[in-house]
Amino acid sequence: MKDPDLVRPERYRHIENAVEYDRHIRPENFGRRLSHWLEIRAFERALTRIRGIDVLDAPCGTGRIHRILSNRFSVVVSLDSSESMLKMHGSNTGAEEICCGDIFCLPFRDERFDWAVVYRLFHHLQSHEIRVALLKSIGRVSRN
């Protein structure tokens, strides 16, 4: 059984919630939220010197950063625990490698990816221990 601190309610279990989330984070809505636009630009700058073939985007949500990653890496594997979010991601991006899974128990072999990206998740985690568990999980499947 999972640690109860790691188990979270599935906020985006229903497709309607995933659709609303996606509408909120779309680039065409950034005019109203300059901070989102600045955040994406900072993320792009952070990737400037990053080199590699493949990357894990977990949790990928509805594909907010998929275009940026696919411009930098040959292979982008997107993982999320919500099937509704993944459905939106697939329809938004046309991504081919999408899988449903638990970010704390990743279904990949050790050092499977050159890089792993965890975008906009840490602030949702409730404790230092949970953040460390996430870093260990991601670190296991990433060479960098």
C-alpha cells in the first residue's frame, strides 16, 4: 500500500475538469496572464544548453510544454496519472508516446532517459519527504 501522504485526490479524473484546465493554460490566453508567458520563456531559456536524445515529461498534464520539448529532443515520453489529462494531451499535441502512470513509481528501467522534466509540480507537494521521494523516482530513470 502507498504512503497515505503520497495519495492525492484525482482532481482531473473527469474530462470536463481536464478541458477547463487546458483552456486555462493555453498560450492564446497568456495575454491575460503575463506570468505564464514569462514562465514559459524562462523554461525555454533553461533548456538552451541541454543536450540529449530523449526526455520524460512527468506529469505532462495536457501537454503545456510538449512543443518546447519536442523541438529540443527527438523522443518525448509523456506520463500522467490522469487519463483525462492524457486524452487532452494527445488531442492537443499529436504526441505518440503517452502513458498513464504514477510519478512516484515510474514504469521505466533505470537511466532510461537522458533527461526528465517535472514542470509545475513541486509546489503542490505537501512535505519535504514527498519532494525527496519524487526526486528519487525521477533520478532513477534519468541519466542527467
